[in-house]
Amino acid sequence: MAVPMDKRASDGPADALVTIVAALDPGAAFGLAYLDRLAELRQRYGDEVRIVWHHLLSRPGHHQVGALALCAARAQGKLEPLLRLALSYNFDLDEDGLAAPLRPPGAQRLDQLRELAAETGLDVVKWERALRGKACKDEVKRDAQALVALGAIDTPYTWINGRPLRGARPIEAFVAIVDEELAQARAAVGDSKPAVAATATQVLRGARKTLPTP
């Protein structure tokens, strides 16, 4: 099973040594903590790490419109800002770092998502047209089917160069895998910069990206 990587929202260069596939939806508990983990990884590793976003519905019937909203925001380069705002609207972190619902899941309703889209700075007319369009519906469905087939059953879910990690784990869990993958990539390519851009046919099930011969 391959996970499509083309035309996905991403943060980091396409030739990064480590690609992190991040699956999250705007109704996921611990979502804010997860976003903070990913932001810390990008800050720590810089251009050696790339993050690619995918849709995975933790509650398909309930979160469908939220996933479509994120897909539509990606077309304007604002997937992550809308995602963070939607998560902030629905969840807050208590003093123990656990996500507690602030209010009923209103941010999964189109009327309130429309307000959040405007607050994010999106062109709301174009955003809603994309949300209702076939392309986003197909993208969300394709992502969800591919990731479930790879064993993902809830969000957040992560693959680090193909190695799965479930949940908003402590940052040390992410760092340990990234460090291992970076060491192997550096050893494989020596001083050259590898062309390791993830492609539409990248296989994630238990596999690493194939590094080119330097």
C-alpha cells in the first residue's frame, strides 16, 4: 500500500533526509500537543526534516467536514493555521497537559468552520468552493483508506521515514527515531545531498525511503 505524497501540505524541503508523515484531524484530542511536537522537531532539525500532512478521520461521520475544511485551506497555504485554530477552539490543555473539551464540537460545523476560515485569513468564498468540490472529497477519502490500510486507527498518527508512531508521544520518542534515521541517511549518502523527495508511490508499511547512491 502506498501513501500519496504529491500536492500535500508540507513544512520543510523536499530533499530532507527525514520525512515525517503526520495524520491528524481537527477533532483529535491531544492535537495541539502533537502540533507543538512537530514544530519542535522542525526547529531542532531544520532542513533535515520535512513534515507532510495527511487526512485521517478519527470519527469519520463526525469529522468529515473538518477534514474537507483542511483540504480546502491547503489550496491557500493555510492548512496548519486553520488546524491549530480549530483545535484551539475545541480543546484546551489542563494543568496536566491533557486535552479537555471546552465546548461541544462546534468547530466541526460548517458555519463555525467558516468563521474560523475567515479568522485564519482565508478567501472564504474560494475555500468553501474547494471544500464542497470533488477534489477534496476524493483526497480525504483516499488518504483515510491508505492510512487505515497501514494500521492507523486513530489520530494523531505518525510515520518517520516509514516507521510508525501512534499518538502524541513525548518529544523524546520522536527525537529517538529521527536521530536513528538521520544517522542511517548520513551514513548512506556521505557528504552529498540526496534527492530523497517523497513521491506519490512512496511505500510506508515497515519500509524506509530508498536513498540514492552518492
